[in-house]
Amino acid sequence: MLAKARPSWIAAGATILFLVCSIVLSGRPVLTFAAHQVHEIMTLPDDPRLEQVRSYTWAGELPYPGGRIYQYRGEQRQPLKIGWVYSEYGVFSMPFWAQSGGGPFVYIEGPTAIRGAFLSPGQLTRLEEWGSGPIPRDFSFPWYLHIWGWALPILGLIWFLLWRREDRARDAAHWADIEEAAAGE
């Protein structure tokens, strides 16, 4: 049966499957969205000297996209992490663009939001002195991981081009049959 399937049907099926999987599996809001998120750079050691840094995390909150709640993140002491804040934009649960939103960010993951604060260069140096280990200062935000939503319009374009090619071939065959019938009379 697959041998008789037209390429445009396969492309249409792949487009629909991609859309459904992105909505069900991505964990992002279904309609248009703009969400602030954090890309983890490193987890800091659980060192008593870093307790003061833990207090920085009460400076602000970034709610999880779609209002998600992670109960297990509230049950125990969460590790202190350093990350990079970014904004992600998309539709149909697929990111189409992301941009960096600042600098290094110290945070803790809570059940309903990420709590944290941006760090100055002086604070980063102090963290390293207190035992965090070397902190990457030349971090480059991986924006290319947040543009996979463009696969949907590309799949749609492939489907359309295959469908047009099949439609033209069908029309050409139809007119060839008419010309052959007219020539046989």
C-alpha cells in the first residue's frame, strides 16, 4: 500500500504528525507564546559558603511556560544553578525564535517558577572564590536550538510543491489521453 501512496500524502501526513507531536510533547503553550526561560550553564556545589548566594534567588521569579507545576521540585532542597535567561517566541507549541535576555543568572527551580537574580561580573568572581569552581564567562546562547518550529512551514511547502507536481502530471496525462483519442478518430 505504501508503494501506491502519493508523495504529497506522505508529506501531508508528516506535516500533521509533526504538528500533533509538537503540541503534545513540547510542553509549551499551544497558541502564540512569548516565554522567558533559563538555559542551564552549570550546577553549583552544595557548599555552605554559597548560602548567601542562595538568598539572591528571592530577587525575582520566572513562571514556567503554560503555568506548569512541578510538585517534586518543592519537596527537597533544590540545587543552586547558573544559567542564561532567554525569551522564546512561537506558535502551536513550536519555538520560532529566541533571544538572549541578559547575562549570567543564579537560580533555583521551584514547583511553580524559577526563582533567581542576574549576577554582576563582581558577583561571579566572588562565587568562584567561595568554591563554585570556574564559571564560563564566554557563554554563547544556543539560539539555533529554539528555531525548530520553522520545520512546520518547510514541511507545508514541501507538501504543496509535491501536490502541485502531481496535479500537473495528472493534467498532462489527461490532456495526453484526449489528444491520443482525438488522433485515433
